[in-house]
Amino acid sequence: MDDTPRIGIVGAGGIAPPHIEGWLALGAEVDILGRAGADALAERYGLRVVDTLDELIDACGIIDIVSPTATHLDIAKAAFARGRHVVCEKPLAVTVADAQAISDAADGAGVRVFPAHVVRYFSGYKQVHEAVGGAGTLLELTFRRTVAAPASAWFYSQDAGGGLIRDLMIHDLDQALWLAGPVVEVSATQDPPAIDGVVQPPVSAHVALTHANGAISHVRADWFGPDTRFRSSASVVGSDGELSVDTDELSGAREGYLPPASAVDPYRAQLADFLDAIRTGRDARVTPADGVAAVALVEAAYASLATGHPVLL
């Protein structure tokens, strides 16, 4: 790969700026697909706007998908068909079948796909992961994530790729898998429940996971009012000790649903890991299988909401 990669951004919503800033900090050249909001981002960051997806894919070596979840599969497949690597904002897809199809299509094309589970690159969460072996037998894990509800309407449609569990809680479902391993049972509640597949903030969801090793994870996510500060926390209790992380202990608040700033920007660290993985052929910190596994927990959680009963995996 050229030492100066050209990145094609697809999507211009709230998560696009940290991706763009991360790529620019890594010395990449960045183009953006011409859609609503793209012109403002292009002016802000000095990007080139490209009119069609085909032109963007042809011009760029890596396609970074930050568009609504339901669009991920088709965009990724188009990129793979032209031999392009893909970075895909979480969740990888709406369903497990589509997430696995993305992974399989990348393998078939001989290219890489990187699910962007950025919390793995938060320094505090990374430190917990590195130290978790010292906690002994894992007993109980607790995760919470609270943000201001997003502005775009599609986020609230559980049937169209949105939903609190799928869009926000998936960060901590992935953390539970990263720290405690495979899950055998999922039980979910949400208050208030969705009406005709649509959730209305303020809304909270709780998912209980039983891991194959016997540990239990309690995962809560909240979409609250527009003035809500971003906050996330995690604790791990084991037979030999306890570990914890809380973003309230970090300085440098950022607006919306973005994490506090830190000495090492997690978005830049994530993209640097993906870029190095492409150049060296090694696995990144998050793999396609990780992305599929997180979607599987989301799918099980929504099945539990629908039936009112735990779901066995």
C-alpha cells in the first residue's frame, strides 16, 4: 500500500468527524461521498467531494463506512468487488446473516474488513483488558453507557437498523465478549418499550449476559435529553480482585455522544491499528469475527425483548 493512503468516507453524520480527523492525523488523503452534510464537512476539513459511490471506490484504497447501519452490506460488497479494504462503523450490519455476509465477502475478495468498535481503543478499557487475567475467576461484570439521544430519526427504528441496543449498547456488548468471552444466554428489558418498532427517548435498556465461563455481565444503556453528558463505565469483579474504568475520571469533555478527549485519541488509535494491520497482514485488535459476535448478541437481545424470555445461544 502507498505510504499516503486515500480514504473514501461514506456518510456525513455525527460519527464522521472523528473518523475524518483520525485519518487526517495519520497523513491520509480523504474524499467524501456527496450526500447531505458532505459539503459542510468538506469545507471544514478540506476534503474532496465525489459524486457517486463508484467514483469514490475507484479513487480510494480504503472505504470507511459511517452511514446508517442498514446501508453497510451493499456499500461493503461494492467496495470488495473492486478490491478495496473496508472500515465499517459498528454495528457491522443489522443482522447476523448480513454481518457474516460482509465478513465472507471480504474473505472471498482477498481484502480486509475492520468493524470499528472504538471502545477497545479507549485507554482505560484497554488497561482493564490487559489486567483482567489478574482478577482471577471472573464473577460479575457491569457496564453502563449514557449519552444524549441522537438527532437523526433512523436511530430510533429498531426494524430499520437503529435502536438503543443495536446502536449504543453494542459497544459494551463487545466489551463483555472481549473481557469475559462467549455468551450462552441473553436476557433483555427496555423501558419504555418500542411501539411499532420505534423507540422514544428518554429510554433505557438492560441486558444480562451469562458467559460460558459462568460470569454474568449486566449491561445498561441510556438515551437521554440533549443536555446529557457522555458517560461510560465498566467494572469487573473476579475471585482475586476488581477492575474498573469510568470516563468521568477523564478530563476534556466533548459534545454529543463522543467520549472525553484524552492523550491518545481512540479514533486515531483505532484507524492506525487498522492501517498497520493492512500493511503487515496481522489481525487488528478487533476482527470481523468480533463484529459478527457483537451483532449476534444484539439479535439475541431483541429476540428476548420480543418474547419476554431469555434466549439461549
